[in-house]
Amino acid sequence: MSFYGSLVNALAYHTAMGNAAWGDYTDAQREAALRRASRAFDGRYGRMFPGCKFDLAQRLAWPRSGAWDQCACAPVPDGQTPVAIEEAVYELALVELLTPGGLSPSVTLGRITQSEKVDVISRSFFSPADLMAVAGDGSPLNAFRPTFAVVEDLVGCYLKKAELWNARVV
């Protein structure tokens, strides 16, 4: 399985950002974290990117064809992966190094308490089916994944507008 960016560019990025913890790990650990971060990134944002995969055989969501940079009001050249996508994955990879598996936690869906009343006991519950209805086309599991503002900031220009707002509501 591949990952976004490269070990060399990830090291340069984290050095420039002052993320000294990146240097505390071996190349093998950093590469594994980049693979997990890329998988988690695509799982969270993959359906929100405009266009299509550049090559149907590729494993990752990028590079794409027909993608658009809304901030620059310009198309992303077919077959290219924006630097912001790679940098978002570098941020997530650091989280994965510090907390392995933290980007894609395992959850057991059951009833989720929406609200409780203390004085007169009253509870409302959501089942997994209710969560699917709330999530629409998105995965209800995204509600359990952590959201990192730095990643949202980096990739916001490349998300479909409607998907961006729907993702924040869910």
C-alpha cells in the first residue's frame, strides 16, 4: 500500500513546523504512520473531493482528474496531488506516531444516548440505523473519528462545497 508524500518531504515539513517528535521515530515507524494516515485521510475525506481518481487502479484518492481548487478558482492539473493534501497527511501521520490507531478507532455501534433528564427520568436513544439516516451518504463512523482543524484548514479548498458543509453538520 502506498501513502501520500514521501519520508524526505515529511521530515522537511515537520522540521519546518517545529514538530520535533517526528524525529524520535525510525523510518519504518514513520512510513507505517504515513500509510495509516493516508488510509484514514481517504476514509474521512475521499468522497468529498471533486473529480475522479486519475487511474482507477490507484489505491489512494489522489491524484485525481477533474479536481478543483476553490481558493485559487482553478483546476488542479490532472494527475497531480496538491501539496496541501500531502501536508495534511503529514499532520495525521504525526498523530498516528504518537497514538497508533487513534485516527481510525474501533467502535461498537449500539444505542447512543441523545439526551437525559434528571428530575423526571427521560432518555432518547439513537440506533445504528438512526445514525445512518443522520449521516446520509457519509459514514456514521465519521462521527467517531477525531477531527483535526489543521487538516480541515489544509484541504478545505479541495472539498466539494456542499460536502464541506454537510461534514460539519454531522
